[in-house]
Amino acid sequence: ASVVHFKTASSIECKQISPFFDTLCTRYPSINFLKVDIEESAPIAHTENVRIVPTFKIYRKGNRVKEMICPSPEVLESSVRHYNI
């Protein structure tokens, strides 16, 4: 599974949840964690239809299985745990 954190450097919400996202990287080492700055990688953001940050998407075997916009840390971790198989 892979978890992608779509963010911007200027977003307060992204700055608040990014440290928790980094914590999840160490808690769930079998999952790939990626960060995509939608201002620096506009084509990716456009392809993924990301307009609001922070947005998190979870993929399994190349398919998106979950999308969360501005989730709480608890919801984010619960979703990561669910797909950590």
C-alpha cells in the first residue's frame, strides 16, 4: 500500500498534520509514504484532481482505495492501519 499526502508549503493545516504523517512512516514501515507539493507538481495534482489540501490518498496495487480531505490524525491513522495488510 502507498499513502500520498498532497500538500502545499503555505497551508497551515498541512504544516499541522505533516509531523503526524512523518510519525506514521515509522509506525508502519511496510507502507510507502509520499508527499506531493501540488504547487511544485501541478501536473500530478491535476491528474489526481486535488484542489484542497491536505488531501490523503491510499493506493493498493495501483488503484486508489481511499481518499480523505483534511482528516483528523485519528481518522488518518485508522485508515492507514486498515490498509496495512
